[in-house]
Amino acid sequence: DAKTTQPPSMDCAEGRAANLPCNHSTISGNEYVYWYRQIHSQGPQYIIHGLKNNETNEMASLIITEDRKSSTLILPHATLRDTAVYYCIVRPPRGGAQKLVFGQGTRLTINP
Amino acid sequence: DGGITQSPKYLFRKEGQNVTLSCEQNLNHDAMYWYRQDPGQGLRLIYYSQIVNDFQKGDIAEGYSVSREKKESFPLTVTSAQKNPTAFYLCASSSLAGSGDTQYFGPGTRLTVL
């Protein structure tokens, strides 16, 4: 019951920007967009989240379209260590504990 | 060093045995969660807890049990009633106060039933 659609795989050259798209056309006005990544055999790592405005932190930037139906995660200078499965998740605002629904994600491969 | 720890990293169990997976956090988070991940699949919620001495079933609670005697600890027991327990188990925690309700995950425990 994932509410997002992502391409199954992408490739990017080391040192270039990796742009990962996510469609969430049924997102509600108060739902957040979260991004996690999972490196093989490790726990998911939180990257960034946003509601309406674009966000940036030390790991990545998140660009959300004005209609909020899609977003793009940008890794500005990809390294080999960024190879992972990236998950885009839509979730309601805070209101008690909530489960995260992970879809299939995008398998990003950074090539030397 | 703040974070979530899970132990052991790898666990082998004979069929018919109960086994307990440890999850500890020193982030002062209120809520804790257990998820299961099967190869090539997304995460599925087993149990979660918002406060000490209280917990709720997730989507796949059958064959599992939990306790929350301390805020920092949320152990998961995989019982012999769980028909297909071989999987990657992930613990997470989140604050329920202020604006910080992001879930953070531990490194996981890979359980294999022999």
C-alpha cells in the first residue's frame, strides 16, 4: 500500500549529481515526504524530509513540486558509498507512533 | 555516542526454539518499533510502543511478542509459532514530542532458522 512510485534502478557517475525522482500524486495536504536509503544488509538511514518547501541538509537536497505530486532527491556529488536503495515515503503529520510504508525504492548505483 | 543498537547482528535458531532480539536506544525517544524485511521486500511492521508498559500490534504480529519495561529497551521474541521467521529484523525509534518524529533505525539483526 505504498503511496509512491519510483524507478526501480538508476545509475550515476561518481562526482556527478544524482537526481532521484518520486511520484506521489495522491498525497494529502498535510502529508510529509520522507527519504531514506538502505545500504546492503544495513538498517535504513534517514536522509531528509519536507512538506512544501525545498529542503537541504548536509546529505542531500529535496525539491518538491508546487502541486506536491512529485519530488526529487538530489545528492550533489555522488560517491561510491552512496550506492544503495533509496526509498521515498509519504506519511501523515505527527500524531502518535506511525508505521512507515516502504515501497520497492530505487536501486542507485554509483559508477567509478 | 547516541543511537540505536541491536544485538546480535546474526542469529541462528533451530526450528521450534524461541529467540529474543535486543533493541536499545539512548536517544530518549518515546516510541519504538519492530519491522521485518524479507529479501527484495519492503519493511513490515510487527509491533510498536509509544510508552513504557504499553505496545500495539502491527501488521504481522502473529508469532511474535514484545515488552517495554524501560523506555530505552524494546526486545522482540520470535516464538516457535512464527511459521517463517528467517528474515532481517529492524528496530526503530522516534520522539513523539515537538517536531522531531522522524524514525531512526538500528543496524538490524539477521535471523536464520536452521
